[in-house]
Amino acid sequence: MITINKKVKISKTNQKVEFELQDLPEGEYDLQLLIGENGEIVPGKDYNLENWRSGIKLDIVPSFRREDMYGEDGR
Amino acid sequence: MGKMADNSIIIDTNILLYLNIDNEEVKGKALQKIQYLKRDGYSLAISEQIIREFLVAKSNLQKIAHKIDFNKLREDVQYLLHNFSIIWPSFKSVLFLEELIFKYRIQGKVIHDANIVAVAKENNVFKILTNNPSDFIFALGEGFEIITL
């Protein structure tokens, strides 16, 4: 987890925010800024795939082939 | 053609379902492969069709388990949007699909697989991670690399 702290002021004449990210390793990053209705920062949800759960426990896992997933009518 | 990076790879619907289902062995295997791909610099992509198929299969599984949870389905979409690039069909991808069907005499439900390939090709993606590699045999002739778990 990387946290970037930066105070920004958004106005009609200043709607661009720049970050210096040169110390980060090369790769793809998701930047997310969540602002509530009253202007407060809303904590973001962790969408890490490790935590992605269905609540469905299957002992035998289907192959999920399209041959089985679709009907003869194409749907 | 679209403009995805050369190192992009399509993550097939079955892999997404394996990542999501609470079966530690299957989830662990899929997650490890995804982590290796990310470590090796691959950009993970899914098409609109894959999102749709995931939601159909997932809601059907919920139905079987007698607990349809629309909040979970909504959350699933967010997980997909946060972790994968989305590629889209287009007029050109339909022409690619037509070409594939004619060239490889594809018929029936395999046309759904062929559409994954057509949309991937249109978006300049030539790798697919799937647990059902035999469904994409025809794509090898189009220069695709089919990777499995």
C-alpha cells in the first residue's frame, strides 16, 4: 500500500493537480480520490483480488466453458 | 486496430470465476498466475462480453445457493473495473468475427469464443489466459498465444 499525501486546492482557475511520482517503480497504478458531498475525503475500498470473495463455496468447480454456459438459442 | 499495449493479455471468464469462488485451491492457483503475469509486466484486460458472462454465471451460482445478493454483484463490477482494462467490440471486430467464422468454419457456441478472439484482435491483444485452451485452438492460426493455469 502506497499513500500519497498532498493538499490540493480546486477552484475555477485551478482544476489541475500534479503529483511527483518519480520514486515509484515503473508499472500501472490506480489513483483514486473520493470526495464526499460535503467535500470530505472518503476512504477508498480495497479492491485487491486477494480479498475478492463470492461467499459461494464449491467442492467441485465447473469448467465454465461457453459450450456449457450458453443455450442453444445463443443466450 | 485498437491501441492496447503489446503486453496485454485477456483474462477469460473462467479465470475470473476461479478468482472469485471461495475454493482456496482453485482461487489460489488463479491468483498466483495473475500475480505472476502482473510481475512480468502484463496488462490484464477483459472484454465487455467477459464481464457479462461473469455476471450471468455468478448470479446463476448465487441462485443455486439460494442467496442472490445484488450488492455483491454490484461490488463484483467494481472489482473488475479496478483490476482490469476493458476492451470493447466494434464494427471492425464484427468483421474479424465474420472472417474467423468463414476461415475456420466455426459454428454454434464456439462463435461466442470466436467473438472474444475477434474483439481481442481488434484491440491488438494476442494473448488469452483461460482454463479451457482447447476452445481457442483456431486462434493459434491468428498468431494468438493461449496460456493456461
